[in-house]
Amino acid sequence: METTRHFTATTYVVNAGATALHEHERLGVRLPPGGHVDRDELPHEAALREVREETGLAAELVASESAVSGPNTRGIPEPAHLLLHDINVHEDGSVGHQHVDHLYFARVDSREIAPRGDNEADAADWRWFTAEELAASDLQPDVIDLGREAIATVGDASRSR
């Protein structure tokens, strides 16, 4: 069986030591903003677009760029993590669908969630979590770890600006 793979971008947004997660209606878990990379869109562009559509917030990625350059080459913001998510696993263990996720961290200047896209979670479905609240939560372990890493990374980047 062939596996279909889609490129996605996810962003943990951070403001004043907390990250925003929403209750994903279909999956029943809390997740940061994210979604599919559109045709002709770069992953970091998709990350910023998804944040804007899902939260209404203008995000600034905290990401390094490769210093490698050439006549036709330049660096783009690098994800903090590149992850592979199995989306559709069959009873025989084969995987029918996967997401290749470019995961970014970003800072935002506000906690006022006002979704701008179609069919997005309501503002009331979002909650800001501090690192301590994440650690004490029953959220998925990867969401806890990545949320805490985002808070630490964005905090460190803010102090060095």
C-alpha cells in the first residue's frame, strides 16, 4: 500500500511566558495553530498564515536561517523540529497518510484570539498555558514538551534581543 504524505506547518505561539492551544474538534486534543502548506507556499509562510487565520495574531518566528548563499540560493527560516505524524494507520499497521510537519516557535504581542479564517475554532476554544500548567496537565506528552520548549526558546530569544 502506498503512503500519501502532505507537508504541514505548526507554530507554538508564545506571549508573556505562555503558549496558546485550542481544542481540536475532530481529534479531541489540544493543539497549537497549524495546517497544510499550500501549493507554491513555503513552510514558514504557511506557519505564519495558519497563526493569522486560526488566532488573528501576527506572529514573529523565532528561527535561524542558514548562512549558506549563492547566486540562486538563500536561507529561509528553519523549523525548530521536522516531524512525521501518522494520520491514517490501518489495522495491519500500514500507514495510509502522513504529515511531514515543519514545527516553528513564534512570539506574539497579544493574547486576544480573534480567528480570521473560515471554519476555525472559536476564540473560546483557545487557552493560554504556562510551562508549569503544561507540566501539570494531562495533555499529550509531545504537546507538553514542545509547548514548554517553545516558551523557553521564545523567552531566551526575547532576552537576547
